[in-house]
Amino acid sequence: MKIIKSTILTLIIFFVVGQVSIAQENVKIKKADFQIVIKEVGFTDAWKDIKEGEKLFTAGMGTYPNALEHYLRANKYNSDCAKLNYKIGVCYLVTDKFYYATEYLEKAYLKDNNVTRDIHYMLARAYHLNLDFDNAIENYKAYYSSFSVKELEKFEVGVDNYIKQCKYGQDIVNKPVRVIINNLGERVNSEYDDYNPVLHPNQDKLYFTSRRETENKEKRLEADNKYFENVFVSEQAGDLWRKAKMVENKLDSKNNVALLAISPDANKIYLYNGDENGGDIMVSELKNGIWKSPKSISGKLLSKSKETTIAFNPERNEIFVVSNMDGSIGGMDIFYSKLDEKEKWSEPINMGAAINTIYDEEGVYWHPKEDKLYFSSQGHNSMGGFDVFMIERDENGMWSNPINLGYPINTPNDDIFFKMDETNKYAYYSSVRDNGFGGKDLYKVIFLGEEKELKLSTEDIFLAWNYKSIEDMFYHEPSEIKVDTALFMVGLVTDAKTGDSIQMAKIELIDLEVSQVVATGLTDTAGAYKIKIPKKKDYGVEVTAKDYLYFVEMVYLSQKQVVDSKVQANFQLDKIDVGAKMVLNNIFFETNKATIKPESTTELERLANLLIENPTIRLEISGHTDNVGSYRANQKLSESRAKSVVDYLVEKGVGSSRLEYKGYSFNQPIADNNTAEGRSQNRRVEFKVLSK
């Protein structure tokens, strides 16, 4: 494995738990700390895992996920080692599984409150990332107070800024925006960092930058021990994206390269190359279907400092460049340049302190149709990491103050490289979220718009046969016509990710008035089914198939249109894959208690059957609450409810080793906590597949 010194597009994105040189400590786990004298069985293998984990941890952040695997195996031998729990927590912090970090860091602190000097800082980061802002602030302050005045003078980690971010977060999270955020899936994303999505002007290709492992390319960046950047592309297939492939031609680089933008005519591609002057912007032209070797962009837009991302206005006569060149306020700033009468770019000008901060700005993007600029910043009222902001230019050329796009678009983690569609209906960007595949992933944001009030029409609607015909016209009194009134529910059952048809899926229609299955059907080789239904009304439906999670929902047939005696209802099933989640909608508890109500039996039996029919899978059962009440009270309640579900399943014969339980309080809302309906949805139990 080669470690190379170079500059990379995301190098400006700090280690998620702070600057490594100051905050995170590489404490050594000694045999005396770890070995249990009365428990020799298993020690030898566990100690081998400790030593291998230590090597990978010391190598750098890029191999933390690998170190974590070894640490977790060692933890099965001794789960009470404070230093081991600390390192497991730190490893989790830099993954998309950051929600596990709190558990291990808390345990490390309880076992030894002096396990490391930065234990309060790490706890603060864990609470911060998990939206537990009160505990985060408390631990940031505890960490800050552990330093002397002289030490604070050399302090580089912005603890004061983190505290501000927590306070901003408390306000932002309570006013969520109406969006749906969808992961682009494993065909696009990988277990490594994937970021900076760039749509082809034809909207049929998605280019992005990835730091995944590639064939014959083992180079890693010295700063973080992650693989170098490469450009990947995925082609659209209906509503899905095909498996991404690396762009291997003149755009390829021996070290690293990131794609930044494509011209509207698709004949130019702008790239970031970290080998040029500490990081420069290059441009490649398309000739006869082949990309030519990239050349440097106009000299005035370059410096001996780093230039990372660019954005053009629609007329292509203005450009915005992110750089740390002379004149920057702090770190990476946004600079502005304009074409003059001679078609030459002017000297870049800093956009000023109202837009740039003493922290980093990055990922600049101009709206395709409007005078709006999007960018990410660690300053302003960011709730943590990089948040996405928008500024708008008025008719006098004046820019508005930056507006935070809000939660859940923004999180305490890095949310960056935001690209808004010209219709304002959707956007693509990079984020670190708990439903990811590893590190930064690419997501699509769907904007739902303002919530609309339901309006009922009271206007009379007259049917034609209510009217008597004109007297001088022929008139025939209507007579009964006998017709076949049989109704059928038809549709397709497909894989939710791939769209492939699922054969031999079983569909059961449940009449909720009598709590009975009234119709059953199976899908054919094309995934199609046809079921005769007693009546056009609303039913419950359960869909099951081998190797898939079961599906239970309402089908509102009363609201569907009948065409040729058929009512259409399609279903998508999620495969039993590691990380797959499912909300258990029909599990109910007594108010403010963990006591399961009897009406939950049907849902619990379904889950038990799933585990029995798939004897190798392991699940995490998680409890969730709304945001009414304190975090700690909700944490305790959510965990107790998850444990009650696990206890029920164990009583039904499911091995306890196949189940874990965890409470998330109100850290992972799926709806707006400002409405009664939203709070109801957030009070839930769900499961996640840990292994299969």
C-alpha cells in the first residue's frame, strides 16, 4: 500500500471529530488493560485482533473501518476495556454509523473518566452528530475547561464554534423543511466517500467523484490514508441509475482528479487536479467523441494556492471560484470574476465577509435559471460540519444574506456539493447519513413545497341521467342491463432497488372490518398478479417473498380508478440486505410505558416468522420517540420499548444472539415534530438488518 503526498478536493473537509493533530488521541491498548486473568479462553485470538486493529488505526482515518472490525471482535472477549471502547467509538464517529459512537464512548468514560484527555471532546462530537445538543454543549465545555490559559492560546479546534453550532442546531431542527431525501443506492454509492454529483446536460448521466478502491490503484493520501479521487459515471435507466463505472481515458489521473462541471453544450468538462500548484482547475474539450488531455483554465483564475470548485452563470460571463488565494478571509473562500470586453477574465475578487467566513466555504453552484448561488460553509449558522446555504442577487446586483437550507437537508455532519435543478423540485448533493453505504454518499432531495390546506367542494354535480329529455325528442325509459360486476386487483411486485420482477411473491388481501384474509394471489414469472376482490373498498395487504422483507400497508382501492374491471396496485419489496430498515407500524405501547398492547400481536408474529424463515439474519430493534419531553427521558423510553420487542421475540424462540436493541430518543425523526400527525409517526419501533 503506497501512501502519497498530494492535494485532494476534500482535503479541506476536516476529520469529522475535529482536527486530528489536536483532538483525537491514539492511546495504546496494553495487554494489562485488556487481558482478563480468569478468562484465558479466547484471549489469544482477541489479542491478535487488538494488534491488527492498532496497526490500521495508527495508519489513519482511511483504515478506521477495517480497524473497527478487529476491535469489535476483540470486544467480545472483553467489553469492559475503557481504551478499546474509546477507540471503537472514535472509529464509528468517522463512518455513517456514527450513532453507535455514543454507546462506546459513554462506556469508556464510565469505566475510566480519565481514559484520554479528549474523552469529553469525543463524547461532545458523538452527541453533536446525533442531535443531542444539550449533552454536546455540556461536554464541549468540560473539555474546554480542562486546558490552561497558555494551552488555550494555541488551541486550533473551534470548540466555541461547535457550541454555537449546537445552539443553531436546536433552533433549526425544530423547524424542519418539507423534503424527501433518497440515497441514490448501492449502484452509485460505495463503502467509501462518494461526492460532488454533476449531471450531464442531457440529464441521462451522473458524474461524481469517488475515493473507492479501484483495480491497479492502491495509492492513498498521506493526510487521511484514504484512496485517491477518481471520476465515475452512472447512466440513467428509467427511475434508477446503472452501476457506476470509472471514467478511464484522458480524464484519468495517476494520482487524483475530480470532475467539477460540464458546459451546457457538453463539449467541455472542468476538473480539479490536486497535482497542479497545490490544486488547480483544468478544462478538457471533447473532440470526435474523445476527451482531450486537460489544460489549465485561464491564468487569472489560478494561483499558487488551491482552487477547488467553480460555477458559471447561465450566460457564461461570470465565474465563481473557491480558493484560499491571497485575499481570503479564512481558509477557503468564494471569489468572483467576470469576462471583460476582450473576453478575458478579470482578477478574482473576494465576495466579502457577508458571504465568506473565517471558516471554510466550498461546493459553489449557480442556479441554472435564477440569480441564486448555492454553497456550503462551516460558518454562518451552520449546525455542524458543512451546511448548505443559498444567496440571491437582486436587480441592483446586491447579494442577500446567506440562508441555511434547513434540516433535514443539513445535519451536524458534512452536507456539501449541492446542485439544484432548474425547476426547484429536486437537487443532488453529498451527505453523511445513517442510511448510507459508507462515508459520504450521493443523495437526491425532493422538495414537497408548502403544506396545502385541504379544500372540500360543496358544488352540486349533476349526472346526465338526472335530466329529463326535451319533449319533442325520442325518449326511452332506462332498463336494467346485466353486466359482469366482478372486480380484480392487478399489478406488479418488484425489487425496490433494481426494479426487477419478483416471482412467487404472495399477496394477501385483508378485510379490516372482520380481520380476515379475503383474497390471495401469487405473482408469475413477470412479477404480475391478478386477484378477484369482493368489493372496491380499502383493504390491508401483506406481501411476502423469499429473501425479501415483508410488506404490510393499506391499499386504498376506494380511491383508485377502475379500468376494464381492474384496479391497479403495484408493490415494491426491499431485499434482506445488511442495513435494510423497516418500520413496524402496528406495534403499540401503553402511554409513556414499554408495555406492549395486545393489538401488537399480529405485527410481532410477522416479525418472528421472518426471523424463523431466515435463520441466519441478525436484527437491531430500535425505539424512537417524538421530541416532547427531555432527551434523556425519551432515550430511556425508546430503549425500553425496543427491549420489550426483543424480549417478546426471544420468548417466541428467536435466539437472543440474533437480536440487539437500541433507543434513539428523538434523534432520527421521519416526520415533522411540529404536527400531531408527524409526532405520531415518529413514535415508532423499527428494525435494521445487521447481518444475514
